Amino acid sequence: MKGKISKSILRYTALFDPAEEGGYVVTVPKLAGLVTEGDTFEEAVVMTKDAIKGYLEVLQEHGESIPEPDIASFTAPIDVSFHATYYPMST
């Protein structure tokens, strides 16, 4: 008996961190261990989509459950002005 094939769009939050050597390193918190990169933001997005698809396919092949997508989660940069007071270390 063949399984039912269905196609759906799943949304996962990806974190894009600038790499020291240029480009971006990307992680997806809901998908433990998933790390990819791209030389440009656009390339990093393509690589992330491909990595997520591969990750989910491997889970499916091993009979593991697919993590719930991030339906309402999103990230936003928050700028905070902070003035720290530094105290010299006494010797």
C-alpha cells in the first residue's frame, strides 16, 4: 500500500549571522544541528531552503516526526542604547 503524498508549505525561523569571511551562516533553531551558509543573503536563503528540505526528508525516511513549523514566530532586530560603567580592576 502506497502512502498518501501531500505537499504543504512549512515555515521555520532561520537566523542569518554575518560570517567573518563574508556571507552568512544560517541556523534553524527548531531543526537541531542544521547549519548552512551562503556567500550572499540570496544564496544563503536558497541554501537554507535546500537544507531544510533535506533535513525533513531524512526525518521522514527514518520514521521520525517533523517538527511543528513556526506559525506565529518571527525575529526582529532590537536596538538598545546602553551605557556601561567600567570599573578598573584592582591589583
